[in-house]
Amino acid sequence: MLTSLGFEAYLLQLDSTGFRGDISGFLRGLDVLVFNIPPGIRKNPGNNYVGRVDHLMKAIRRAALPRLIYISSTSVYGRQQGVVDETNLPEPDTESGRQLLEAEARVWQDHVSRSTLIVRLGGLLGPDRHPATTLSGRAGLTGGGDPVNLIRRHEAVHLLRLALERSDWEGLVNAVHPEHPTKAIFYGREARRLGLEPPLYENEADENPGKTVVSRYARELRPVFNTSIFG
């Protein structure tokens, strides 16, 4: 389908043993690569995500790629860390977060030889992707007082476009909407907006709420987050 639209397309598969497909041809002549492959550890606990990233970095070195934008996740921060920004050392409390943090380190170790930007996306919301649909009608949920750390799909696309336009943008950026309502408030209101039964939380307030992910680049990201987190 992509080739019929005039794109130069490559079929690639990456697993723990390496690439299948013409990765050298795919990378040849590229100015920038945006790389986003979810770890998939929830469905496959034995998944070696870091190993897959190692194979990618070897291919990138051979191709002498000048710029890499790597999509990571705010799950590298642990729930117990409170308010965090890009200056805080992550303390992941899940296996997925631990492997993502290690993958970031593998990507960053080559930053001297290429321009590298690591984007830590919050939880992704989209027209066909909304946690309110899976939480609807559920009762006895915990963590109702935890703040949400989310980003809408069109906001993530807007941010990546900015990153592609700014070749000087390097390092880390937390890509999270600046509004952080609690889970109970947000998912309750969103469920009602979507015509669904709201989820019920055991606790809608918490003396020790979960993490709140913010960014040092709030001013630069203001055009990205120009609407409310509520639909």
C-alpha cells in the first residue's frame, strides 16, 4: 500500500536475534530516524527489549545516521517519586520501566557521534484508544487519587514535528499534558462524556499520590498543549 502511494517502503522485523529484512537499505541516506517500538513486556514478560534496541543501535552505527529521535515512556519514573522532570533520576518500579531506562542508556551512549533526542511520552489517548472504555463500570479500583500523566495522539504528533524541525533539540523531554487531574476525576468525567458508566474508585484522595510528570520545556511545548486534557 505504501509503495502504491509513492513511498519507498521496507518490510522489517526486529527480535532478540536481530533484523529480518533490508535494514541497511532502509537506513541508507536517512537524515533522521524516529524509533518507537513498545517493549511489550506485559504480554510477554520474558521479552528482551534492551537486546532489540542493541541490534538497532548496531545498524545505526554502521549507517552513520546523523540524528535519532527515540520514543521512550514516562514509565521510567516510579510511582513513589512524586513530582519529576527531566532532571530527576528515574527510579522505575516495573520491568517495562527498567528495560526502557536501560534502552535509553544504550541509545544515549552514542550521542557524541549523532544528534539524539529521547522523548518520554505519557499515556497515549486517541479516538480509538481511551482507558475510560476499559475502565467503564468497574468497581473497587485503587489509585483514584493518583494524578494522570497523559498525552493525546495529535499532541504527540505535533511534538514530533517540532522535534524534526529543530535539529538542535537534543537530550531528554517529557511529553505530558500539563494538566494532571486525578484518575477518579478524569476517567469519571471522560466516561460520562463518552456515554459510558464511570468507574468507581475505593479512594478518590490519597495522602501519597503517585507521580506527576512535568517538563522543563513547558514554554517550548505550550503550542503543543493548547487545549484542555478533557475532551
